[in-house]
Amino acid sequence: MDLLLFKKVVSQFLHPVPVVLTILLMSWLLLVWSRWRNRSLLPSGADVMDDYSVPKKKRRPGCLGMALFFTGIMLLYWCSTGLLVNQLFYTLERQYPPLQFEDAKVRELEPEFIVILSGGHVYYPERPITSRIAGASMARLVEGLRIHKLFPNSKVVITGGVMKEGWPSVAAEMGEVAKILGLEGDVILEENARNTRENAKLLKTVLQDKPFILVTSGYHMPRAMGLFHGQGLNPIASSADIMRWPRTNYKHDQLLPRGGNLANMNTALHEYIGYLWAMMRGQIGRVSELESLPVEKEPEPQLEEIIPIPKEDKAEDKPDTESTDEKKNFVER
């Protein structure tokens, strides 16, 4: 079995929904088996639900099944809220904030290549080509073209292979969209890579030791930088498709479960699992890019402005002269 196919198949079962479904299935089997076995152990005439008639050790599978059931429900809830998924994305994206292209130091880079990593596509000839490439691919492509306008002497490199037999490569589709968006000149297409590691490996002969800017999604940038450095390349990170940077203020609606958070959780876990897999295989190189390049600073989260309530001035206790005079007159009388 192909190692790449094995990794993709195994990683699909480590996402929240398959894990939760597996836990719930195990809990259901334990509860059914425990109930069937307890029925046979009950004395004649006893109620089936009277589990106290069954020895304590025999009731453990049922208790374990209930524990797994509530564990699966709580896991599904937390994975579908914004608190956990936002933190996972923020941890990835804060490692490589966007470059400050307005800064003179960044303008002096003069990169020879702008390398854009693809983010997938679905090929249906009936659809417009702009609807065939994935949202991540479009965001990376637009950001790469924007950077290319800042450095007009650079060459655009798009990398992405064939995702399914009979489909065109992702790089070819993105190259056509780049032409539609107004890119002039030739585009260097790399159409054989199947993953990020092959992106770096196959581009090594093209990039060599020349300076280049690497454009990919912010959550994908840590793994991409590690794999490119593992091939002996020195890219300059420029994140696109940023989702959770900078950190936003806490909102109560983040506790509400949403289906979109489950999809984002799959994306975040895919990056963590992919990075761990590459690190275990020794494919992650030591990142030693120019750390002195100015990047966008993360603003501090602003708390909601609290308008102080003005305090009422307390009236000074003044002696009541009228009351004292009346008291004196009363005493004299």
C-alpha cells in the first residue's frame, strides 16, 4: 500500500466526527451487551431494570458504556464550538504574521520567485473555472498576484499536481485563473506534486538558492516552512487566507455549536497531524529565515469600554439652624 495513501486514510479517522461516531458506537455496543448479560443473571421474577440484583463487577461494562456516551457527546460539543477551534488556528497563524510590504526593508528583498502553493480543486467542466478551484487556492492565488505587483520583476510559480485521474492539475487550473485576473507573462507550473513535501522537493531544482516568497494559508504556513527548510531552501513566509489572527475578543456566541466549526476543526487537526507525521519522519528542517523582517504586529484585544457612572455629590451635613432655634425657644418656654 502506498505510504501517502495510508497516511491520508488514517488521518481521516482522526477527525472529530469519525472519532465521536466510533466512541458512540462502542458505548452502544457495551450498553446492549451489558443489558443482555444482566438479563441472564437476574433471578427469576426480578425486573430487568433492577440492576442492583446483579453483582457490581458485572455492571461495569454498562457503566463504561454510559461514560463513553457522555464523553462522545461532550467531545462533539467542544469540537463544534468556536473556543477550541479558534485557539488551534490562532496557534498556527501567529507563527508567521503577514509581512509589512510598506516597510522599506521588505521592499529591498527583490525576490526572484513568488511561489504559490495550491489548496485543491474539484473539476467539473460545466462549472466556471473560478468555481472549480477551492477557496484556499483562490485566496492564495490572489495574494500571490498582489505580491507580484509589488515586485514586478519576480516570476510566479504555481505548484499543485493531479488530484484524481482524468482531471487537470490544480496548478494548471490556477494558472488559467491567474491569466483571467490579469497576470502578464509566463507562469511556471509544477504539476506533479501530490503533497507539500513534494512541492518543496520538485521545486528545489527551479528555486535553487535564489530568494523567493512562499505564499500559502496562514494555518498551513508552519508545516510548509518546515518542509521547505527540510529540502535546504530558505523561503520568506507571506501568509494568506488568514482566519483567526489577530486574536479577537471573547464572545458568548462562541459557546454555541456550529457545523462550520467542525469543518474548521478538521482543517486544523489535519495540519497538526501532518506536521507531527513529517517531524517523525525527519522531514522538518530547522527554520532559519530572516527573523528581522518586519511583520504586522498583533493588536492587543480591546475590552469593551465601560462608561463610569458619575457619583452623586453627597450634600455636606450642615446644622439645621431653624430646628436648633426652635428647640431653644421650646426650652425657654
